[in-house]
Amino acid sequence: MRARKSTGGLRSGKLRNRAGRVFLWESVALGVFGAVASVVVGGMAAGVLNSANISVPLSLQLFLMSDTFELSVLPGALGGAIALIAIVTGAHAWAHRAFRLHT
């Protein structure tokens, strides 16, 4: 309840634009931190699965061209994924803010 009152105070009067910027940056920061946490957990999961040396059946070996299941983690792709998630969450917050200001 207290957070709602402080949010209402920010959205009233002269602080309305500032409140919008606060929520925008908060959404971008949450998106970046969430994406970084996902990359870390996903990298650890890939390492665990790769170290397990999971053998695959012949039909899957022909598709994978390998007799074991391995996941490759590409740092460039991870950085791109983090940037994409940050951009999408920021764009969503900006669009939501623009819609709320006009209604």
C-alpha cells in the first residue's frame, strides 16, 4: 500500500515526467539483470549437460553429427540476447508510458 501512495505522489503534478522516466529505467534495468542472470544460469546448465556426456541414439547421431549431446555457448550470441532483451523491455515500457499519458 505504501508503494502505491509513493507512486501516486510521483505521478501527480510536476513529477509526472520524472515518474515515467523512473519506471522506464527500472524496466530496462530489470530486463538487463534478468537477461544476465538467464545467461549465467543457461551457461551453467550447458556446462553440466556437456560434462554428463549424454550418448544419443543412432537416428539423432545422424542429425547432430556427433555420438554425444553437446551444447555450444557463443559469447557473441549471449551479448546479442542481453541487448535484445534490454531493448524489448525498454520499448515496451516506453510504449506503455506513451499510451498511459494520452489516455
